[in-house]
Amino acid sequence: MAVPSAVRAVGRGSRKIFDIFVAEVPWTVSSKELKEYFSQFGSVQRCQLPFDKDTGFHKRYCWIKFSTPQDVQNVFQKDIHILEGAKLTLKKQSQRRYSQRRNPNE
């Protein structure tokens, strides 16, 4: 029984690691459109666009997960990213995993 719970824990942790944080996403852009846009730079594994439960609108930011580090580099080779007339703000996310944060003295 310990094996399935360990597998679930690994799965939960890996889902939280994204490559890029994107801010200033226009209200009219969907996660499908974001995924299509970023697919020009490489294989997008996941696009997470959180919604506000009270308003029903997305929160104007998202996270993008790519298949390879080269895909991420491709994104940052382009200086400006514009969707529906709005300039997106991108930030590369750190790739530290939970096990690395647990023992900072090592």
C-alpha cells in the first residue's frame, strides 16, 4: 500500500514544476490559445491558466511547461511576445525540486 501513495506523492510534486510564468495575459485569451501560441517554440506539455471562482474570469497569468530545456530557450530568444495586442511578461521559473529545498545546508 505504501507504493501507490509514494507514486501519488511524486506525481503531485512533478505537476507543480513549470518552466515559464506568463503575466499580463489578455482577458480574451484562453489556455488553448496560449498553448497554440507557445507551441511555435517547442512542445508544450501543459498550460495552467487559473480562474477566479467569484468572477469566472481567469486571473491574467499562467504557467507553461515545455518538453525540453531547448524549448524554453527558444521562447526567451524572442524579445517581445504579443497576444491580441497585449505584451506578455515572461519569467523563467526555477527548477528546484522539493528534495533540494529540504536540506539547504548541503
